[in-house]
Amino acid sequence: MVLFFLGNSHYSDSIFKIQKRIIRIITKTVRRDSCRQLHKQLQILPLQSQYIFSLLVFVNKNRGLFLSNSEIHNINTHYKCNLRLTSTNLTLVQKGVL
């Protein structure tokens, strides 16, 4: 769950580069080789995918924190199942985990 907090950070780019370097060391490949196949070979998700996955797990476990559009209005639209966050005015809350 550490990625949940790091994914929105400016450090995530450097961590991604470190992850790629470690994968290349493990597989003994050169710097110019793509890591896409190496991730598949090692069955490791790239950092961005791990961040998205951890967000999805968080939303699934905390479904009660979110409202769907169909709970707010009765209009039958394509987006009626989309989730909404409660609106906030504080920047600290907006940039926080939730």
C-alpha cells in the first residue's frame, strides 16, 4: 500500500527508474533493452500499474466513501455508475489520500 501514497509524489519518477534498473540487473540485460517484456517475464507490474491497482483496491474496499451519479440524481445517463468524491475546499484535503 506504500505505492498508494508514493504514486502522487514527485519522487515516483525516480523510483520508476530505479525499478527499471533493478529489473535490468536481475535479468542481466543492457540499458537500451526495453523493460516491457522483462516485466512480463518476471511477472512484475510496472510502478504506474501498481499505483493504479492499489487505487482500485482502495476504492473497492472503501466503496462507502464514494457516491455514484445514480445516487445523486435519477437521470438515466451513460455515466450513472461513475463514482464521485465529496467536494472539498481545503487544498490539503484535495491533495491527500482520499
